[in-house]
Amino acid sequence: ELADVNAALQQEVSAQAPPGELRRTREKSEAVERKVQEAADELMEVNTALAAELVERDAIEGRVEEIQSALTLSQVAEAASRHRALHDAATGLPNATLFGDRLELALEQARRHAWRLAVLFVDLDGFKQINDTCGHDIGDQVLHITATRLSAFVRGGDSVGRRGGDEFLVLILEVQDDQSALDFATSLASRIGEPIAVDHAHLVVGASIGIAVHPEDGATADVLLQRADIAMYTAKKTRCRVARYQHATEGHPAR
């Protein structure tokens, strides 16, 4: 519009000798036109830059979403990998490594508060025969059901783990006395020995359980596990189901 006005002014100036005021007005109008054009050019550059920035930002946001999605998948995979590394695949229970870590933490608390705790070493009786005659799939189901019974039997705060094969571990916190540990283990053996329904069959596995108590039977996790294992073999050999570790190897198991 300014250009049209200036063109009209130019025609008028050419047709007659313009007074000085008309010439100055035309010059000012032309100066304004140049500034407006410069501003328009600058605005076009800004708009072009903004458009490019929007395109780049969209691309960045797309990459960020991709990165976030990949990171989430990586975190999920890492958590799954960590879970697999610390849990038994067949039963979902903590494996020997994770159980050992929990036992170490429990021992720290026991020393600090002068608590007693017990480690139970559980070995299934008759499981090998079930595995050999019924197959490993049935055997895995028996292990899973046994693990479920163990987890449901313990109190909150206590821990259950699978050592491997047909062997399980149980950690009992704040044991009051030897008799309470023996009673708990005896009841646990009875629960494990209840019939298991698998594929329209009722299978029965027994349990031999060895007990080691902190601090009397050991001050470290390794010693307690080793002595609970020794007590379990005593229970299995004598067929008494439950045995407390005896410091004198020739002694008879506590029952």
C-alpha cells in the first residue's frame, strides 16, 4: 500500500512542480516503505528460522520418545535379568545367593539386638522316585507346590529359598527357644507331607529338616548353613524328620 501511495505521489510530482512540503512527505513515505520492507524481510527470516526450529524440535522430541521407550525397555529387561539372577526358575523362590544375603542381614540385626534366629535345611524325601517315575514336568509341579506351602507357612519377615534340587532353606527370625524352633520345624514337615494333587494323582513327599540356631550353633551364615545341613542328614539317617545340630557329632539329634 505504501508503494502504491508513493507511486501516485511520484506521478503527481512529475505532473507539476511540487511544493517543498509535498516532496518531504514523499521522501518520508519512501523511507517508511524501505523500513517496512526491511522489517518484512527480517520477519520472514525469523519465521523461516522458527519453522526450522519447530521441525528440529519435533525431530528431537521424537528421538527423546524413542530414547525414553528404549530406556524403559532396558530397565524392564534389567529388572527381569536381576530377578532371574536371584530367584529360582522352577519355584520363583529366592535362590541360595539371595537367601544368603538375607541371612547375612538377619545376622547383623540379631547381633545388634541380641536376637536368636534359626536356619532350617529342608530336604524332600521320595522326590527322586517321583521324578524318575512321573517325569520332570510332574517333579517341577511338586517343587512349585512345595515352595508355595513353605512360603505360606512362614511368618512375615521370615524367608524361604531353594538351594537346588529338592533342597530348600528357611530362615526364622527371633526364635524364642529351642523347643519353639523344633515345634515349628515339625509342623512344617507335616505340612510338606500332605498329599499333592497333580494330574489326577495324589503324590506324597516327606521332609527331613535340620536346624541350626544362632548364636549357639554358629555366628556366620556359612557355618549356620553347613550345620543345618549336617543336622538334616542326621534327621534323614535316623528317620526322625527333624533334628537340631549337635556340637558333639556322636550325640543324638534333638527332637
